[in-house]
Amino acid sequence: MSLGARAIDMHAHWVPPQVAHALRQRQGQVPRLEVLADGAERLVMPIGTLGFSQAHTDPSLRFEHMLAQGVAKQMLSLPGLFGIDSLPVDQAAPLVRDFNDACGQLCRTHPERFCGLAALPLADMDAAVAELRRARLELGLLGAILPVDAFRSEATAARIRPLFEAAEALGAHFFVHPGRMPDSGALPDAPPDHDLARRALAVQHEVGQAMVTLLLSDFLQPWHNITVQVANLGGTFPAVVERMDHMLALRDPARPMPSSRARAVWVDCASLGPQALEQAVAVFGADRVLLGTDCPIFDTARTLAGIQGSRLSAADQALVLHDNAAALLARLT
């Protein structure tokens, strides 16, 4: 059996054909799909562009890809960086509803292959709560994807507290992923498409800010029926937590050290490699790290090879590839 033969990918994305069609109609608006001179398509996002193909939309191609890579199951979501869930509610609501309906149907048809998370119309919290309830109770989705921007401070996190209150009653999984809230103000100056190193660094910084709020504030403490997953190994947090501990030990030693609170969430290893994975396991524990590939945006084979090429024990690799996700999903289904 290959290393990934039982793998469960907890960070994968899908765009249903009906959502792709709607994005093609948004001429001059962001986000939108546009056709290039060579006939290929690209997605124009609030920050940057992304190549787009049938790999994003066609479930049969996804089946083939998963079989070839040895991935048994994917948890599907609509990525926040696309900017769909942060549109004004009259634009976002029909698009996220179309995604949720299609994702729920795909997961019910192929439950052994797919589970899914709802997208929410974040500009209207009452509408977002209602859609979370519908997605969980009627569609069978496991929770929702939320933008890291919602957790950049305790004040911003307080705005989405109604979603956590609803999720506590429902039992739900939240996936904290790069993306913005609708009322975050003007978009920052984005590095150009060719400056990918700066873009990668900016994303990881924003994820790290969210981790500080989630782990080091009291925001998560009231919730006992909610699980939280953070993308990209928690961003910069595992690289900086020793410095956080050092600063606190010198200046406020009576407070709990940041490293002691690292296990309140799960993190996935999407878009990163063996060195970052080893560091995250050292900080969070192997039982808090999930396989994530960011399929089809990033390379599944490279992620699986990174796990196999790491210095993690065979038992810890099994936790990351399958066991942790299987335990999480068993709580939700």
C-alpha cells in the first residue's frame, strides 16, 4: 500500500459548474472568470489572479486525480480568497447557496469520497447564521469555512460570535482559511502576480495573526461542541512561538506561555513542506496536524511526498495522513 492510500485531505477546494457559470457572467466585476487570448480561463480575485480549468469543477476528473494520488477522501470548500463570501449579501447569497446545494448533493452521492463545508454570506450575520443552519441540518455539510481576517483581533472575532453560538448548538467544524471579511476596509497593496514570494509571506502572516487570536485570547473557551482547523500549519505562529514564550517569560512570567495553548485547534499542512511540517508537529503535536493539499490549486503529489520525506515517525505520518482526520470526521457525522 502506498503512503497516501488511506489519506484524508482536509483542505481541498471545488467550484461547482453552476458557480463557475455565474462567475463568467460577472463582466468587469471582482471576482469573475475571464477568457484569455489562448482560450484558457483565469479567475480574477480581489487580490491577484489564478489559473482556472476543469480540474476546479469536474467531479469525474477529481475522482481520477484522487485515485492516482491515493487520496481516499476530500473535505471540500469554496476558498475565501476567491472573494465570493465577502461580496455584498445580495451578490454573495445566491452564489454561496449554489455552492452549498451542489456540495451537499455531491457529498450525499459519494459520501465515501467527499464531505463538505458551507460558504456563508458574511456581509449579513443573520443570513450567515441561517445558511449555516440550513447547510448543517438540511444539506449534511459539516460546518463552514471562515476567513482568517475575522480573527485578526479579539474585536473582529466578536463580530462572528453569532456563528459560533449557532455552531455550538449544531455541532460543527470551522475551517479558518485565508480570506477577508466584507467590512475590512480598503484592500492592501498586493504584490504583483510575479512576486510570489511576497504573496506567500503575506498569506502566512495573516494566518499567524488569526492563530494569536484563536489560541491566546479567550474567544474559543466557551465552545465545547465545535472543532476548529486552521490552514497552512497555522501560518507564522509555529515559527515565532518560541520568541513569544521568551518575551512573556521575561516580562510577564505569571501568564501561561503561548506554547502551552497551542493544542486548542488543528492545523493542516497545505502548500508547505517537510521542514515546516516537522516544526508544526513539534509545536502542536502530531495528533493536531491534518493532511491538506489545497487541491487543485497546489500539488497533491508534492504534499504527500513532503510527508513521506519528513523525519516524522511512521506512526506520526499515519496520524497526519489519515487518523487525525478520521477521528475528527467521526465526531461530526
